[in-house]
Amino acid sequence: MKTRGAVEFRNVSKRFGQFTAIPDLSLSIEPGELVTLLGPSGCGKTTTLRMLAGLESPTAGEILIGGQDVTRLPADRRDVSMVFQSYALFPHMTVAQNVAYGLESGGMKAAEARERATDALTLVGLEGLGARLPAELSGGQQQRVAVARALVLEPQVLLLDEPLSNLDARLRRRVRTEIRELQQRLGFTAVYVTHDQEEALAVSDRIVVMKEGVVAQMGSPRELYEAPASEFIADFIGEANVVEGRVLSVSGEEAQVDVGGAVIVLPARGLGEGPARLAMRSNAARVRSGGEGVPGTVASSAYLGDHVEYEIDGALGRIFVVDDESDTPLPVGAPVVLDLRPRGLALIPESA
């Protein structure tokens, strides 16, 4: 790709009648960065993407691509390409014709368009399949054709709208890896929309979590997973348990925290002494039948091959725990202790 475009939203809002979908969005995306807009249905992520694509007009504010104000430009003058959830391939055209279509529609000679299409198919690992019809390809291959068709236009920004939602779980894992590897190899700017937390963690340089049209938290996948800014983020990214605790003391950036009777040293995250709430990941505790730890009782257990899933009742309330060290589930009603580990536990700042 020839260009990498920066993207900027400046105080962008969007209303549909009396409903405000996006109240005031300011967001910058660096050239060559893959940023994922993540959130539940109705959070505003797709509306944001459509405004960037030129398929919706903002009510107020400015949108810039590569430093140019494109707020009022039509979609075909924005130098972006979009990969849709449905692929939108022409069934009567060959794969190569699908990829070349946008170039030829823009006035490029057929021979040059075919050559560019062949190069694009090679980029996405579909070399030699240009003569096939879309129906003769697998779902994953069709998705790569859709990506090649977008990339061949050499846009400043590639937009991906729930690109893997039509694939089964195993194929989603493979294709998301291919998209990420391609983006890193070519260095194009990409804005990716999904509601799938695991998908967002796997492909993104940064994740923007949206709630009711507002950015709830923005950061790297690791930042959002290990240091959620709110209970909403803690629950939405990785489905953490939210438990009660108490900050016993703070020294510099570290806090001693009582969690169900166990004392753990954690980043203080701006909190002082007193009651606090914590995000507790499902792998933050080991389930033991005896010894030192937070006491509890098995409320349910399920053997899932490479791990056992428990619900434990006890000092922390009812929590969900995944144990990948045991292949024999403890029975319901069995007394247990939880051996807590600092990794997977985080104080939630908003509880201050």
C-alpha cells in the first residue's frame, strides 16, 4: 500500500431524530495502527465506523483522514476501503474480477487492473485462485477475497465491519491471525469493529471500548485486560469477577489489599485506604482442597478437557474460577481454599 493515513475525530456527535447515538467523540488513530472499536450492541461503534466511511454524516464535529477534513466528502472521495460483514462478493464474477472491479470502475485499464488484482490475491495467500467463482471457495477464502478487493485500491485507511462474524470459531481464529499478520506486514492503518472481546484482544494495537456512544476506556489489549478503568470494562473484557476488598495501606504506587482475608500487594491506581472493589480474573486463583487461602465451597464444577470450571461460594461471594492444573473436578459442596495470585487481580479506580 502506498499511503498510511492518520484518522482523527474532533468533537463528533451523531443524532438520529431525538436519539443521540454519539454525544461527543474525540479520537486519534496513528498511521499504520490497527484500532478496534469494541462494545455491546447499540454502543455506537458501527455508527462511528459508518461516519468515517462516509455512509453517515455527523451532526457536529470534524473527521480528518491523512490531515484532510473529509467531514462533508462523499464516501467515494475519502480514500478508504471497507470490508463488510457479508463479504458482498459478486457471485457471477470470478475472484480476480471481484478484486479488479473497483479499479476498473475507477477508470483503470483492464490489463493493469487484472495485474494489480493478481498481486493483491498473492498478498492474501490466494495465488492461483483468481479464476474460481466465490461459491467455489471456503468462507475463510471468501473473506480474504474481500480483504484483497479492499487493499487493491490502496486506501489510506482500511475499515473492517465485523469481518469474521460469518465464520465458525476455528476459522475465525485462523482468519483473524491472517488479517493481523497482513496488517503488520504491509503497515496499513485499519479501524476494526467487533463485539467479540477475544477477537479484539488478538488483532489490535489499541482497543477503544464504547458504551452508550462514549469511550469508556482506550488502551492496549494488555492495559484493558490487566488494568480495567471501571466495573463495566472489567466485566466486558474477559468477564472478570468483581469482588469487595479493602486497601489496608498505600506506599508509593503500591497498595496492600485485603481480599477475602488474604493480603495481596497490587498497584494502588490512585486509591487510598478503605473499601475497594477489585476485578478478579477467572485464572487469578487456584482451587485447593486444603491449606492456606480464602475459604469457600464448591457450588458447581464442570470438566472441560484441559481445565475445570468452578463456581465457588465464600468470603468473596459467588465467583467463577478456571483451574487448568487439575483434571478431576471437586464435588459440589466440597470445602476448598482459593490461593490468590496478584496477576489477574486489579483494583478498580472508580470505586474510590
